[in-house]
Amino acid sequence: MKKLMRRPLQVALAVCALAVVVAAGCGSSKKSSSTTTSASGGGGGGKIQACALLPDTKSSTRYTLFDAPYLKQAFANANVSAQVLNALNDSQKQKSQAQQCLAKGAKVILLDQLNAASGNAITNLAVQQGAKVIDYDRLVVGSKAAYYVSFDNVGVGKLQGKGLVDALKANGAYTQKPVISELNGGITDNNAKLFKQGYDSVLDPLYANGTLVKAKAGDQFTDWDPIKGRQIFDQMLARNNNDIKGSIAANDGLAGAVIASLKAHGLKPIPLTGQDATPTGVQFILSGDQSGTVYKSVKKEADAASKAAIAIVKGNPVQGVNGNVSGTKSILLTPVWITKKNYKLLFDDGFLKKSEVCTGKYAQYCS
């Protein structure tokens, strides 16, 4: 998803590149952290007890802006020496990082894998050396991971599907056999498949009974790339004579691509989903360009994952297991659908600042 699909800076830059004018997003003052961070003396050549391997900064900048600092602080607070590393979308680099962590003595690895093949290779390597792996955010299906910590990702997709249907009903299009498109995430990302499973469970029955009509060539994966998403949605519009009345966008970056395309074609906003609750996504919700976004509290996810890792390091039982996904003990958190009615929850939770959203031309929409 992936993101949210994990962030504001990269999404905003992508949207800006698509020629959508976003005053707050294009001027984000947040800076990316370094790709390697250490906690409690875990840097350099010293021994470490835990390691977190994050995937990239492209699919979602959440990994730099949220996951890394949250995880680093959690390990430091528990006096667990650890490293938090980002593979920058390079699966070989991530495997090398895992090897380095294991060489330094890591007994547990939080792994947010880039693809199933590399994820399995890293997990097998860790298990062979006596370490445990916690799949973080994305599950490596069929691997030897000890635990999986994430959100209910099928539930994320269901929120998107229901959110789209509610928006179609609100604007009167639902009873007019509206043409719907779907911009999915990355085809190699298991989360993207789970998101799609969720929203398809809502939409497929409506396609089947004729309430909704799927657009021609209207169901495509995008590699979580807003630029590619823009190109795909342009093509969808061409194939459907500009008659697309609603769209699933798997995250806010892809929603921005849809919005840019609609504006470039002189078309009005349509019911449109998102994910990750980025400042730009929330701005689009307030302005009426986007219907909603899925909020997944990265702080809660990082907290749950770090607690599991710390428990393993200290030889304590892992708390909070509430599911089993593909044979892996799982800690699954609950996502929230954000609209104009409840967007202030993001401020209350400290996930976003009002100054990030209610600025420039968007200030007029904030009460």
C-alpha cells in the first residue's frame, strides 16, 4: 500500500512534478534523515542486539520521517543496542545490511522486505545464524519469520472500497452506473495485493450486478510510482473517453497522480481514495479533490514491532499477538478512514501538524 503505504516530502515532490500546485507540500521543511541510524551505541563496528531493515524512501517517505526515528528511540529507551538501516530500494543492499547486522551480533531483525525472494534469503540467513526475524509492515509469505507486525491490510483495502462507494453515493453518481478505475500499488508488494483483496471484496460484487462498471484497461499496478500512475491514468481516460467517475488510488501519491491528470484534462474532481494520511493528501481531501485516506499510525506500528524485538532480545514473551497470517504469528493493528469529518484526529495524535496542512490556499478549509 504501500506505503500508507509510510513520507510527506517524497509524495509532495512527486505531486509537484506532476504540476499540481500544492503550496504546503512543495515547501515541506522536513529533512530526510540519513539512511543509517544507530541507537544506544549500535553504530560503527560495535556489537548490536537488534537491527531494523527498512526498504526505501520512494514508496513512502514514512520510513525516513517516522519509522526510523520511532524505532531508534524505542531501542534507546530500552537500552537495546540497535541499528536502523534503509536499503534505498536495493534488495542486494538490504541483504548486505542484514549480513552486517548479523556479523555484529544482532539476535533479532525487523525486516520490511523489498521483494519475496530477497526477504526469504535474508530470513533464511538470519535463522541459520540463530537470529529471529520479525516481518515489519510487509509479510514475507512462507518465510521462517517468527512474527509479523502490521496493520490489517485487507481491512485497509475494505476501508478504501467502502470509502469510494460512500463518496459515489454522496455525489449522486452511484445510481448512474459509474465507470471506476483502480490504480494498485506494486505488483511484487504483498501489502498491495492485500489492499487490492480488500477493496475488490467491496467492488467486485458491484461490478458483477452492474451497479458499477470497471473502466477499460482500468485495473493496473503502478509500482507505487506517481509518475507512472499519472501516465496510466492518462491512458485510462483516453480509453474511456474521459468518462471515469470514480477511482481507487492505493495511496496518496497515486491519488495525486489522478488529480493531476483530471486537472490537465479540464475535468472535475471524482470520488477518489488514498492511503498514508500525508499532508498533501489531507489538503486534497479538504479542497474536495480527494474523498478520503487511510490512516495507519506508524507510531503504533513501530511501538508494537520494537516491543516484540526488545522482548526477544531480553528473553521475554512477545505480547499482543492477535492473529496468524499465512502461518506466521501476527500483531495486527486497526487502520482508520480519514475524511473531512475526522481529519483533526491526525493533529490530535501528533501524526501531522496543523501548520503542515492548513497553510497557503488550504488554510481557508480549516476551521
